[in-house]
Amino acid sequence: MDIKKVLLIGGSGFVGGWIANRLSELGMRVTIPTRHRDHCKKLILLPTVYTVEADIHDTQVLTSLMDGVDAVINLVGILHDGDSSKPYGKRFAAAHAELPKKIVACMKQSGVRRLVHMSALKAAVDAPSAYLRSKAAGEAAVLGAANELDVTLFRPSVIFGPDDSFLNTFASLLRFFPVLPLGGASARFQPVHVGDVADAFVACLSDRATFGQTYELCGPAVYTLRQLVDYTGELIGRQRPVIELPDALAYLQARVLSLLPNPPMSPDNLRSMQVDSVTDGRRNFPGWHPQSLEAVAPGYLAAFTLKRRLDGYRCRASR
């Protein structure tokens, strides 16, 4: 299967930047729709990558974006929704459930067959969180079209790497707080490096053996949330006492944090952590050899610390 042009939906995000880079290195033409082109400044510099201001939730616009495309990659995902409706709120519904349905319908109309979709590990209709339930609805829409489209579905655990919103968030909190109260401290994760995720997405594009398949993308080791926080503190030289909160206090903390503009935690995030984000390895991507957290995180978290120090020096020098 010869893939030359790719529509990368959600390409302006953390994972999208890495996938766009990989596709550009292969000489593929990549179109990334975005509401605000200014959010894609780094991507604009990549050869063969084109950003377009567009509303991807408008089916007419979405269909037009698929003109001449060989494959569609959907990475759209959000972590927070203030709407507590059941089974999930309006924002989760629009991003995770309705958008995949629209993508499938527009692909059928446009004659584009290849679809690679980003879901989430442990997505299920009966999952404890609205996030995971809405992701399951998107999975159903994609896999339901497997008899008409060539679909591949990926379910990663938490993704780490430079500019992530995972370890970098802990690094920021540890820098400012002498003690860190932590909800969900015993939750288990199998973090996967963003570069490995990007490689899997790109490698599967032309591989017919991956059509109709679902793969779980996880790193080589399992950690509790507390272990990840402690390790982050060790790397940035800010080791702090971590106080594991009981459930009632954890949810109270999460409700307060969810009121922030970019919340590091919400009650729904805590509910997601009731299910361990780990894999048994039976659905690994072919040839999967992910990098370890210890091989990658020290490099970019050390850079995080250096940048913070330089910012402090500039502030004191009034520059």
C-alpha cells in the first residue's frame, strides 16, 4: 500500500508533532487541520507538512480535507470535561465519540480507506471514568467500520517525553511545593515513550497485516504513581515527602485542581486510575521494543531543571 498523503487530525498536539516529524522525514505530504495556526509554529518549519485552519467537527470541512488523501490518522483526545453527564459529558462526546463517527462517514464518502486511530489503554463501556467510556465509544465507531475501511487502533498507556504533560507536571509541582499531597498514589502505569508511539503509527500505515487490529502500546516497566513522582523529584533534584491521600481527600483535592485553567488532576482522572494502565503483552505491536523511562527521562528533565535555573537568573537580572 503506497501512502504519500496523510491527513493528521489532532496533529498539533504532543504526539502529533512527533508523528508529523516522522512522516516528513519519509517525504510524505502531511496536512494538519487546526483551529489556530499559531499553535503549530514548530510544525510549519517541517518540509512537506502543511497546517490549515479548519473546524474538524464540521463534516463538510472534514470531507474537503480528505480530498486526494491516502490515509487518515486521528489523534484527537482531551483529558478534562466539566460536564458530569452520564455516560460522559459533551466535550468528551464531541472529541472521543462523535468525531470518530464523523471521520468514518467522511472517509466512506471521500473514498479514503486507511484509518489509524488513537484510543486509550483500558477504554471500556463500563470503565469507571467518563474519559475511558468515551474513548470506548470512539473505538466502537472505528472498529465497526473495519469491513469497509482499513483500520488500525492503538491503545497507549500514559505517554512521556520532552514537553509531555505528565512528568513535566510533576516536576513543576515538586519545584514549588515542599510537601506533595498525592491522590491515586498506588495507581499503576506502564509509561511509553512518545517516539516509540510515533514509530508504531508510522510503521503500520502501509502494513496490511495491521489492518483490523488493535494494539496496546506500553513501556517495558510498571510503576506506581508515587514511584514516578519520586523518580521525577530525584532527577530534578527536588525530592519531596509524598503524602498519599485517602480517597475522600484525593477527590476533594482533584475537584479543587480541576478549577485551574490547565488542571493537573480532576475527579474523572482519579476514576481513570482505578484501573491499572498496564498490559499483559498479548496485544503488543509487531517488533515492539520500547525504550525505558530511565533511558529517556533524565535527558529532558535535566533540561527542564536547567531552563528553570536560567529563567531564575534572567528574572533576577531583570532581563
